[in-house]
Amino acid sequence: MTEEDFNKLIEELKVDLKIYDEMIKDVSLDMIAEGFTQYPVFIATEHEVKLGELILEKNDHAATYSIYATTLEEMVDKQLVLESKKAEFIRTYKDPKKFMCIMLLTATVASFVFVPYKS
């Protein structure tokens, strides 16, 4: 995948995140407040995945990506983040009150991005 193609995907994601911003922030803060995790992760994907819970269906919002909520812990349990990389992930994880942690998952890309909340 070229850098141009990747940037195009990121731009599509940003359009969707303008719609989803407040809802993702609310879910993230609830996950932390209720003690589920200190590291919420949101999967943006065009396809159904068997990870986390579907919280925002793309067809309900005229969006490109559906959003699933999961945790770093679940990703380690399912070996999507290796135990040996967990500490590194935590070091790079940004303040969940200010940034959403998105795993962009497409047929050609699996990449983590941190996007600031607009609110």
C-alpha cells in the first residue's frame, strides 16, 4: 500500500470520526469509569469483526466504517498485541480523555492511530 493510499483511508476515517466523536468519547470514558480498562481501543472497519462489541454501525450513520469497542487487555488475550509489546503500547497510548485510540482495520491495513476529540 502506498502512502497516498494510506492517507486516503485516514481521510475517510476522519470524516466518519466527525460523526462518531462524542459517542466514542462517552463510551471510552464509561469503560474507564466502570473499571473495564484504562486502555480503550476502537476498531474502525468496513467489515464485521469478532473482537469487542459493535457500538456504531456504519449503515445507521451513512458512514464508511463501523466502530467496535474493545480493550488492550482483550487484544493481548487474542494475541493481536503481543504480551511482549504491551508495555510499549502503553507507553505510546495517549490520554483517553483527549484522544481516541483507533485501530483502522481494512483488507489492506491494520494500523493504530490516535485522533484528538473535537469536543
